[in-house]
Amino acid sequence: MVAEAVPVSDHAAVAQFCKDQDIRLVVVGPEVPLAAGIVDDLTAAGIKCFGPTAKAAQLESSKSFTKAFLDRHEIPTARWKSFTDPKAACAFINSATFPALVVKASGLAAGKGVIVASTKEEACKAVTEIMQDKSFGTAGETVVVEELLEGEEISCLCFSDGVTIAPMPPAQDHKRLMDGDEGPNTGGMGAYSPAPQISKDLLQKIRETVLQKTVDGMRKEGVPYLGVLYAGLMLTKDGPKVLEFNCRFGDPECQVILPLLRSDLYEVMQAVINRRLASSMPAWKENSAAVTVVMASQGYPGAYPKGLEITGLAKAKQLGLEVFHAGTALKDGRVVTSGGRVLTVTAIKEDLPAALREANLGVAAIHFQGAIYRRDIGYRAIAFLRQSRGLTYKNSGVDIEAGNTLVQKIKPFAAATSRSGCNAELGGFAGLFDLRAAGYRDPILVSGTDGVGTKLKIAQECQKHDTIGQDLVAMCVNDILAQGAEPLFFLDYFACGKLDVEVAQGVIAGIADACRKAGCALLGGETAEMPGMYPPGEYDLAGFAVGAVERGQMLPQLDRITEGDVVIGVASSGVHSNGYSLVRKIVEKSSLDFSSRVGIAGDQTLGELLLTPTKLYSKTLLPVLRSGHVKAYAHITGGGLLENIPRVLPESCGVVLDALTWKIPEIFCWLHKEGNLSEEEMARTFNCGLGAVLVVQKEMAQQVLRDIQGHETAWVVGNVVSLQKGSDNVKVLNLHRALQANRSLCVHSHIQGKIQAGKVKVAVLISGTGTNLEALINSTKKDTSYAQIVLVISNKAGVEGLRKAERAGIPTRVIEHTRYQSRTEFDSAVDKVLEEFSVELICLAGFMRVLSGPFVKKWEGKILNIHPSLLPSFKGAHAHRLVLQAGVRVTGCTVHFVAVSTPCTPAILPFQHWHPWLAVILQLEHFHVLGTPKILVFDHLPSVCRTVWRFYWDRTVFADSGEGMKMNNLSRSLFSLRKLFSLSISLLPCTHWSGGIVNVRAWLSQRLC
């Protein structure tokens, strides 16, 4: 496209140019057009524009407005006062109790309207020049005199969509012309980012007390701020204070910040304009720094020559540097100077010193006569880095003090686990245990070690750390029970990248509590802080248990196990600590998250349910194991039923279990269905409700069972059989039936709400306000709904329906049809997203697009549309108009399938060909017919059609509702309102009797006339 000169001040011409050239996004750089309201005018013309409105841009265009705004919202800034009278301003300068030496023209002055005086006389002279000599024109009609702050200047920018802010890396520019901050002020001679002087804590404080408060304040005053907000700050001893705001990217800050952006800038700007920044936060490059150096003409910031040839640009590019042109022009095929600040050279490297070196190399490669540039950009930051280069162990990421604090906090927990043979005192080099004091005569020591696998991932994601310790202890002590051993003591290993004392304390407190329950001492442990080994917020655990068993009581007793022995199963508390990689994958595929509410009363999250701690069996089962009646004990851990039971059987024996003999917890039913898992996969991965299995002699089975049932839930679940060659060691009969039998429990007990079995995954396609969508959302929240809305797609960005979906926590996607060349291409993009979310049913709710034939054919029988009238009488997009023209006094709406063959497919009849996925709440829509408001309501269509009627007369509403409302009930209701027939009566849902649509108008005429 050939460049065309359009006067920026002529907003109408700019708007027309955008329409002519099909320009879909305008990004405003300078402050003058923003102050003049170009965003307002382009937006009004239907052109998307990135930047604040004229009212919002007052933060830059009026310094007096800004200072008053900062005071109103208690945002820290320098003390100040504004004046329109130069004498009053000078009087204030001379009488102020603080150094009132900064004089600012209130209006826009091309970045030159701030004078920092060194004496009161200089300040008064500046007032005179600005207000009387008009050195800055009308911008100086009002001046702001403010306190001279001491500290280091810094620039903090953010994207804002009026509610959410997305901070950028902090930057620092260099205003003075020459090295060492000597010479006159300029528009900026270079910048760097990020600024290492700004710690994470300070950056968070700036975000909260300056940037977010500013955006919140503008919104509260009815002027939402959209675009880039630039805060110039002074880091004083009292904290950061605002010097000024810019309503745009700074120059040269822009040249060092945007190269660090990893996200697509266009997508970020669209998110700002469409007010969905919260769901599209920009990402920034890590471990990178950028430096930009400005090359200026000789004489700048005063008069300077033009037309000087620039060479070396290609060499700078070869060095991998970015060269941004500012004051350059093309003349006879040569690049020449045309401005004061000619160009900038930007380098991006792994750290600031390296970036500065590269930028200086680039500047040295470029030549034009009299070029001026600084060689010390970032010198303050480099000095800061040198000062803090001396390393300590804490600097390297290991905080010994935090570790000592943790030890002191957990000592009482460990001491509470003391038992005979051990006092469980922490802090020594090793722990001691006295077997004789514990009562052993001829003991065999038994050890076990284990972890909790990816169950840790769920605990960390849910930030629930108090139960994972029991999992660790149980996995170890339940294992050593297989040898008949009593757990004596336990040691733990806690590893992290950065020690969070509170998190570690919670985990270890859980470990200590589990040790106490298991009857073993927490004898010691290791807390390893290893920077770089683990991401922030993550940790790993390992446990070590040591137990003892008298030589004659060891298990399993393989020589005693024979065919006919009975298998007793002991109930688990749930999934325990195995199979969580599969569990997490199933949750991910089901479009759920761990915050989904479950349980009959919704009093538990899915994460909490999955984090139910592993049962500890040592205290409850050890007396039974030592009774002499138990031949073997198996802990059902990794490998499930199929691989753990054979570990305690002789090679000649196997077991047959009957899954109908024990209760399988509902969580397994859901995992089986949602993951589409086979019986073998279930039995090989999960405990399926049995946390431990015991083998006992048939004659003693009932006695052992009673002994166990005094403390645990247990059942006789199978028998030992002789193992035929080639046969499976473990057979689990009726597992599929048991899982199916418990599926109703899965629906009505633990797995409610979002994970209710049988719920159909629905996508809703919208184009506007989402009135219909709102009804769908509200209705699908009911326990009786068969539908779950998993996705909302809009072909238009920024519509209210998207915000309604986001508020309801429903994923949204914007697929703008204008970005595709054909309907088929657009529909293909929609189809891809539907497949991504495993959508089963599509509902068109105010979707103003005609779907292509291939798309409809692929989804035939799975696309529902709601027509706002009774079909087949009133078809097409203008059904309301046709209804009025026909003089109809009774109207309704029709739910129908979308199909390729006919424009109006048959309505859904509730008494014919029902499938569960058709029972979906469809729509809530508002009408205005004959000047009287009518409300159109669709409830879900159960086996008996639910009908809702409402009659409007003045301000009186008569209503009747019920399952399958009878004709005579309706007759009585209408008879009492006979006189209303001449006005309007609204039949609200499309109602069906006897397999067809009722001719309501004829029926009413017969009844009322």
C-alpha cells in the first residue's frame, strides 16, 4: 500500500481513510491527538482504536488535573499548587515550607514544559517565562509549582483495559545530553530495562499503590482508562512518588520495553480494547535485558543541521541490533538526517552490561557528521549491580536463617511423636532408637521408602499442604506391614527451590501427626533448599520408615497359603497415593478444575476429594497380623489389585475377587466413566476401594473379619485358588457391574455439579448481548439439568455475552468472521475449537451467522436453534414482523434442529425419540409484542413438558405453572381473564400435545368467544 498523507488533526478524514483502506486497528502514538479526542472520534466511527479517550488523556494533557486526581485518590506525589497568576505563583515559591523549585506548564509542551530550578529566583524566572513570555504558548496559561523530590527517577508502564492492569518491566531513561548526566535536558538520550534497582516487592508496591489505584480511580470517576499508562516516578526515602503521567509509550522507553515482550503485541492491544486483559495477560522474556542508545544531531536540543548522510546501518543490522528511525529521511536513495534525535540502536542480551556493550558497538558502526550520543546508558544500574555482586549463601538462594526457623517451629511436632525406645528430639547429626526399650527380644529390622508421586502436584495447585504428610507416612508404614513389622521410626526428606517456612511447616506438621497416629517416632529429616532445582512454589517429598518384627512372626507365610483360603479386603479412603498421573489427565480432559464443587451439599472441592489422605493401617491391623491367623498382608499401592496381591502369594496360587462384595467409592466410578477406562486398567492402576488385602484360613475368616471390623470397614472379597499354567494371578469378577451399579452414587453423592455423570458438554454460539446465554447459564446450574456449558464462542469481540460467560467461569473464544475469506474457512476454525473442548451439543443463541453446509452436515443432529416464533407458521429472520402483520395475539417459540436439507427443520417433540442430550435448558428471551412486554421462557424438556404462562394487565401478573399443565386448568385461568383477549395473551414456551404443535389461537378463540 502506497503511503498517503492524511492530516492527523482532521479526525473525520482519518476515519474515512481507515474505512477506505480496511484498517481495523489504529494505535495512537503522540499525546496531541489523544488530547484532541482522536480515540473518541474513531471509536464513534466504528474503528477500533488503542489509546485513552480525551477525558482519560487529561492525566497527561493537564498537569493540574493530574495533581488534583492524585490527591483525591491518595496516590503519593510531591506537594504542589497550581496557579493562573504569576505573582501568586512566585509568592508560593518564596513562602513554601518545602523546596518549591519545580515549575511545570500544565498543558502539553512537547515534553519540554518542566523546569527544575536550583534556586527560588530561578523558579520565579521560569514562572515569568512560561506565563508572561508564553514560552510554551497556551500550555502555560496554568502552571503547577511542586516540591523538588530527591531520589532516583524510574519509569513504570502498564497496559490497562479499564479494570485490569498488566505491568511492563520497569525502565529508566536518561534525559541529560552528555555522559554523567551533564548538559541540557532532552527528550531522552537512551534507556534500559528492566531496572535491577526495582525489587519485586517494590514493583508490587508500585503496581498496587500507583498503577492500579490510578486505573481504579479513573473508572470510579466515570472515565475508564484504556491503553498504555506511563508513570514517571521518583524513588524517595519515603517510597515511590508520582512525578508525571504519560498516556502512551514513552520515547525511548518504548524501544527497550517492547523488544522484551514475548506475547503478540496485536493480541495484547485487542485484549485491552475488548476489555479482556485479565484472560490475556502478556508474557515477557526472562533473563533478558535491553539497552537503547539515541544518536542525535549536533546542536540538539537547540538548532541542528539536516540532510547529513547516514552510513553503517547495514553493519548494525548484521550485528543483530534493532535500529529505530526517528529523524531520518530518504534523499536520492540515501538515508539522511532530518531531526534532532535521529535514530536509536537497541540491543537485547542476557544481562545489562552485555546489552550496553552490544548497543555501543552498534552506535560505533553508524556514522553521520557531528553525531552525539551517550556511552554510559544504564550506568546507575551497573553501579547497583557491582555493589551487590559480593555473594552470600543467602544471595545464591539458600536461606539458612529460614531453615533454622523451620527447625524451631517443627520441634514440638516431632517431640509429640516420642515413644518407647526414642525421644524424637530434632537437631542432632543422627537419631537413636533402643530396640530393647521397645520390648523386642529377637527382632528383624524392616525398612521401607516411598513418595507420594504426582498427588503432590494437586496439593501444590490447591495450596493444601496439611494432608500430604499423612500420605507420605502411610505409603511407607503400610508397606512394612507386609512383613508383619511394627513401624518404629520415620524420617522425611523435603526438597524445594526456595524454602517457604509456612508451607514446609504445614507439610511436616502433617507428617508428625501421621507418625503419632501410626505409632512411630519422627526421628529426623532433611530440608533441602536447592535454587534452580525446583520451580517457585514446588517441592518434593520422600519418606523412610524403619520397623521391627519378631523373627517368628514374619509375613508372608508362603508355605501356609493354600487353595480355599479366604481373602479379606480392608476399605481404602479413596484413591490413596497412586495413579495420580492418570487422574490428573482425566480431570484435564473433562474440562474440570480442582476447584469444582462436589459433594451432596457442594461442601468440598474436587481437589479436596482427591487429596483425601491415604489410610494408616498399622495401629488397627497390627494386632490382627500378630494374632497368628493371618498368612499374608498386601498393601494395594502402585500396580493396583492385579500387581500387589501376587507379591504375597506363592507361585502356585492366585486369587479370585468378586467386586460386588465390597463398596467401591464413587470417585472410582467417575474415573472409570470419564476416562473411558477398561476393567483391567482400573484394576491395574487403582485400589478400587481396597487399601489392603489379607489372606486367612477359611475357618478363621469370620473371626478375623470381626476383629478388623472393630476398627476398619472390611469384607470377605474372594478366595485363594490354585494357579493354572498361563492363568492370571488375580481375577476380579464383576468389576464393570460394580462400577456401573455405583454410578448412580457417583451422580447423587460425591461427584455432583460440574462432574455429574451423564451431563452433556454444550457449546453456545453467540453474536451479541447474550440474553439467551444468561438463561442457559442460570438453568444449567440446577442439579436437574442434563447440560454443562463448557464453551462460549462469539463471532464478535467485546460483546456483553462474553463478559457474562467469563463472570460465570465459562471458557470463551472469539473467532471474528471478518478475519476469514469464506464461511467454510470460518466454520472450520469454529469446528477446531469445538473439538478441542470435546463438545457434544451446539446451541445457537442469537448467533447471527449462516453456518456452511459441511459444518452442519458434520454436526447434524447436534445443533439446536431457537426460533422466536411458532414454526412452521412464521419463518425467517423477521418472524416478529410477520407475527404482527398476521395480527396474531398468541405467540411462542420453537426449538429445532439445524440441518442442511431444509431451512426449517422439524421442531423437537418431547414425546418422540427422546435422548438424554436433548433435555437441555434452551433459552430466555424478551419480546415486545403489541406494545406489551412478553417473556418467553424455555425450561428443560423432560418427559412431561413443563409449561409456564404469564398474563400482563396493567401492573398485575397472573401466573400458573406446573408439570404438564392440563387443558382445563389453562381454560379456567383464561376464563377469568376473558376481557384480556382483545389485548394480548402470551403462550410462553412452545408447547406440544399429542405429538404436534397446538393451534393455540384457534383453541383460545373457541374457549373465549
